Amino acid sequence: MSQGLMVLVIQIAAIVAVMYFLFILPQSKARKKAAAMLAGIQKGNDVMTAGGIVGKVRDVKESLITIETGTATIVVDRSRIVRVGSQTTTTGPSI
């Protein structure tokens, strides 16, 4: 009976390890990359919002970014930026 319990514990540990390496680790790496990209936004960068608006950064405040697009100027939350230049954030696991 003790040997069967040990096999079960090893199987559960293997499943947890696989889940960690397939889901949790890549997502935490993507989150860190996105945070670094958003922290590096500067005036003059080309950006795209989650809503698809593309423009140049005109002003950067703590959590708000002013974007100039065409003849319009909009203010968006920093977290709504999905692309800076050619860098793209990924919010889900990469496949």
C-alpha cells in the first residue's frame, strides 16, 4: 500500500511540474516583458492601444499617456497600450 501511495505522489508532482513549465512560467515571463515595455514608453514612440488606435506618444504621465493620432489627441491608461514600436505585449500563453 505504501508503494502505491508513493507512485501517486510522484505522478501528482510530475503533473504539477508540467503545469508550471507549460502555463505559469511563460505567462510570468510575458508579464515581466510587458511591464518593462510599458515602463519604457517615451515621448515620440509609436504606440497602438488595445482598441486599435495607432499614434505617437505626445506626453507621458504616471499612468496616463497622451497619444496624437492624425488630427486627434487622446488620453489613455498606460495598461491599454499593446504595442510600442515593433514590441508587442502578449497577455496569454504563447502557442
